Amino acid sequence: MQMDIKFFFGVIGGILNVISFVPYLLDIFRGKTKPHSYTWLIWSILQTMGTIAIFLNGGGYGALGLAIGALFCIFIFFLSLKYGTKNIVRFDTVLLVGALLAVVVWILTKNALYSVILVSAIDFTGYLPTARKGYEEPESETISLYFMNALTDILGLLALSAYSVTTVLYPAVLLFSNSSLVVLLSLRRRQVLVIK
């Protein structure tokens, strides 16, 4: 019975993850959303690493939504090269270098826990270029993506087959980061409307 509910949460989370990216992709093609290429490259690298680490450490169906998210991150990264923002600063480059270092640390240590801790910390910082851009240009992001991803993160946590720091930390950080972006973008849009 428990495996059935884990499978259910994993599949529903995966489906929500696919649905969550549709408005974002449409907004990119409409020119409304301008993805930050560094953020999406960082997320591509780190979500792939996090998915692998969770799967290899018994996360089971809890890795499904992350795997789907990693594929979308890679796709959006490539779209960002054409349709993305040109609002890139030195801080963004430092974060990208940090993400690349996480890959090196994982390869050298071959320790899933260290990798997940590092991936979680860097992934959180990977949100910062988009948060900075979203603060300056709140209409340049699609809030529904981050809201739906937060729901997917909750379902992913519920779908985990094994609970440990290695399997829980990364999805929990994603939940916090996605939720924070929803709040930030919502508040900034209201402030901008009041100013106008």
C-alpha cells in the first residue's frame, strides 16, 4: 500500500512539473518572460546532479519530478541563449563558477551527502540571479512556474522511498526557493502597480 501512494505522489508531481513549465515556455515565446541563462544553466547542472544523488540513495519515485524538471531546465537554458535576458552581472558569473565547482567536488569525493549539501547550497544561490532580475523587472518572470514547482517539490518529498539528509535536503531547498520566488515576485508586482 505504501509503495502505491509513493508512486501516486511521484507521478502526480511529475505531471504537475510538466504542466508548470507550459505557461513559462509560452511566455518565453511571447517575449513576456526572459529567462536568465546563468540561472538555467546552474539549475540544469544541479538538478541533474541532485536527481542522480536522490535516485542512487533510495529516493525512488521522489526523484521523478526532479528528473522531469532537470530536462526542462536544460531545454530552457538553450532557449535562454536566444530569448533570455542580457541582464547579467559579475555576481551571476561567480554563482555559475560555484555550480561548476560542485560538479568537480562530486567527481572527486564521490560522496552523495557532500554532493547534495553542496548542490543544495549552490542551487539556492542559483535562484539569486533570477530573484535579482525579478526584483528589478517583476513582470519578466512567470510566477505560476515557481508556484507549481513548489507543489511538485511537496509531492516529491511525499514520494520519497527513503528519508535521509541525502534524499530530503535538496527537494526541501527547492521548495523553499520556489516559494520564496513566488512571494518576492508577487510583492514586487504589487509594489510596481502602486508606483505606477
